[in-house]
Amino acid sequence: MSNKVLIITYYWPPSGGAGVQRWLKFAKYLPEFGWQPVILTVDPEFAAYPVTDNSLLDDLPSGLKIVTTLTTNYFSIYKKDSSKIPTAGFANSVDNTLKGKLMRFIRGNFFIPDPRKGWNKFAYKNACDIIESEKIDHIITTSPPHSTQLIGLKLKRKYPRIKWIADLRDPWTDIYYYEQFYPTIISKAIDRNYEKRVLKEADHLITVGKSLKELFLTKVKGIEKNINVITNGYDETDFEGIEKTIPKQPVITYVGTLSDIYPLDGLLEALSSFRKKGNELLIRFIGTVSQNQKTKIVASTGGFSTEFIPTVSHYEAIRYMTSSTLLLLIIPEHRSNKSIITGKIFEYIATGRPVLCLGPANGDAADIIRYVGIGNSFNYHDSESIEEFLEKSSEQQTFNIKRQSEFSRKELTKKIVSILNNKV
């Protein structure tokens, strides 16, 4: 008979995004290693999702027990138009009007650690019922939203026997957009206290990258033995039935958000020079692109075909990736960007297509790209090196990839199982 583990996550299908796929995939493979997951999440009818992806519902494992709850939706002001629910709690909104600044101030000082804390009282009550009825001995809380970790903190205090694993996919009080919320000294102190209590009281901590692990180690002493890195990854089954084709005309594809904090000047300069040498190219952006970035891209890439495609399903995103010549990855420019590892990097790896990364050369994303041998990383403004890479990849089209399988979802699930089995 399988052991049972309660996974508490706000984001779950039909919500979209890398955080959803992370635990959807772990839940898919855990039973193969003797663990039966039970999912506790918010009822999608009452949730505040910035992105939805109904195609992920098709990947739900047969027989998986999912318990959904009510929530108090503090984003209800956006309810009439779900597309306006802000990602990262207003962070990707560049609304510098008085109203926009006021909304961010309210979010940063009256909803600590985040507005999705309205789910906590409902989730806690249901978690207690599940723990007792299902005889649960292990729970996993995953964030963001980091308010979810406070559910784990409260459960650990009520049930000291339980092994609590806290999965932190992003920085907490060091997230790159934190200051956009105008937090006061008191608000910062409250939030940092929450963060330290979670880091200290969880039985085990998981992060998605080396730099993030190092960051959390500076917060609380003595947690070195309790923290492990388990990256995101790719699921081989997501690529089944999708033919990998080399396009006749070179195609560069970027998948994801492209707000104004993503530097493009070096890339656009390289593309302009590349075009002047008589090269043809299609540049494709899939996802949310700010109007400022669209204007800049169109003005700088005249002569190249440029496509802006709204957010698509996970399946469609993979199809676009596999029909590209080159995949573009851009890390936001920020003092803590070394720790940023976007979820799509692993699916980029799975396609076998060359990856051009713009970001810190000593960052975690750059390390992974070098480790696998899938491409290269460049400074945002190094247009000359970027252009050389464009020329090389358009001729070579595939790289000598190694260690690719280490990032498969099934292999990564083994690491979760080792923690559940007390082997790390």
C-alpha cells in the first residue's frame, strides 16, 4: 500500500504556468515510487489565476484525489475581466498612475505576504480534515504564493509528528519586484519574520536553483542539512506526437512574458546587423509582450518577419518550440537575477534546439545551459557576440547535448521520493 503525501498548492489546473506543471508532474510520477499524492487546492471558480491553461487538465493522473476549497478573493476588483488579474501580484503591471501606485502600496502593506492569503483559513481547515481522515504523515507546501507556506507553518504546530516539506520556487522578500509594492519598515519586518519562521520550522526545504538555496541559507543559521535543490524539468510525454521540424526559413522563438524589465537593446542591435548582411529571419514572441517592447521590436527589426502570438496552451507552446531554429531566453535585469531559472528553459532543453540566453554569465540559468551544452549566455548589451551566435546556430541548428535526461520530470521525482523516504 502506498504512503500518502498531502500537497498544498494554490496553483493547479486549469491554472497555467511553470509552478503548476512542477507539482502536476511530481504528482503524476510519485505513485511509481510508492507514494500516493493527495492534492489540496483552491476551487477554480473562486481562484485568482493570471493565466489559465485548460490543456493541463488532460494531464491529471487517473484516480488522483483532489480536494478544492473556497477562498476569499482579494483580487475581486479584477473579476469582470480575468485577463487583468496581475501576475506576480501587480509586479508585471507598469501602471505608474496614482491609482496604480496606490494599488501596489495596498498590496504590499495590507496583504502580507500576498493577496492570496484569503485562501489560508479554508485550506487549513480542509488540510486538518484530510490529515486525520487519510492518516497523513507528510505534507508539502509549494509557493509562490508564499502565503501558502503559512498554512504549512500552522499545520506543523498543530501536528508536530508530521514531516513538513516547504518548496520555495522563488525568492520571498528578495523577489526582484518587491520594492514595487512600497513596503514600509514595519511591513518588511512582518514579512521577513514570516519567511524566517518557515525556513526554520520546516523539516525540509526545497528550492529550484543553487543561488536561491544560497540566498535562503543567509536568512537562518543551521538549515544547511535541511535544504536541497530540485529544479523544474520537462516531461517526455509532453513531446509525444509532436514532430520536430527544421523550418526552411530560420525562426527565433521566445515563449513567456516580456515586460519592460527585459533588456532587448543588444539583441535588437545584433538582429539589425544580421539582417543587413542579407539574412532572412522570422522572430516569434509567444505570450504577453508589453506595448513598449512591441514598439521597440517592430522599429528595430524592419525587414524581418515578426509575429506576436498571445498566450497559448502548454501543448501549443511546445509545438512552436519544436518548429524553431533557435530559442530565446531572457532573464530580467535585476540585482538578484542570478537566481532566476525560468521553467521554460527545461522544455527548451528537451527540444534539442540551440538556446540563446541573455542574462548574467554567472547565473543559474547560464550554468544549466553550459552544463547541458545546449547553447550559450551573453551579456544583455554584447551585440557582437549575440550576432556571432545567431550566425553559428543558423548554420549548425543543433548542438551536442549532454546530461539532458537529468532534467526529466521522472528523474526529478526520484529526488522528491528520497526526501520523503528520509534518505537525504
